Amino acid sequence: MRALLLLTIHLNVSSCEQGAPCCRGHRVLHDYDCDSYYGKPLGPSVSKLFMYAMLFEWYCAIEEMSKHIPPSQLQLFLVCDVEDIDIAKKVLRPLLKLPILANCNIRLSRDQDSSLYNLERQAATQAVGQIS
């Protein structure tokens, strides 16, 4: 892990990724409706057991990564679509355990949401050591 320079994490994606069949205008992917094929944002509409299990695993993964990543080396790209600020803060909290990153980009919503966007920017800026 010490040699890792770039890491993209799709913790929870509630939208079609570029190149997937639904993104090309198809409404049905095999036997799935495209709107239900992709996950839902983390929040009240998702099972609490699922959400908290995912967050626990996320916290554990970050804890382990933090032991092995040299400062200012890793570029981290995180996608975790959430429904609200409270869940977003729970997703972002473990990033504080990481050493300073070389670069950090975060997406918390597939839709434009100014409060989530501000939180993304603040967390990414803090992760690269530009604010305390």
C-alpha cells in the first residue's frame, strides 16, 4: 500500500457510470429497470442495518489505510451518494484519520446540492492540508 499513488473508491453510487448501458439512453438493463438497478443514496430510504454496516467497514478500511500511506503521496477520489448532511458527515469523518493527501476529490450527490457541495469542498481541502 505504501506504493499506492491513486485510489478511486465508489462507496455508494446512485447513478449510472459513464459507459454503462443506462447511460446510453436505454431504459432497461437485462431484466432490471435502470432507475432501480443502481443504488440509492445513503439515508433514511436505505436499510439502517445496511447503512451502518457499510459505514463500519468504511471506517475500518480508512483506519487500516492510515497506517500505511505516506503523507502527500495518495490521490483519493471518493464517490458516496448520500441523502443528507448528517450522513455525509459520517462518511467524511474517517478521512480526518488519513495523512495529508496529494489530491482529493469527493462526490456526495449525483444531483446538485449546494450544502453537500460545500461539504465536499471543505473535506477535500482539509484532506490536502490547506485548512485545519
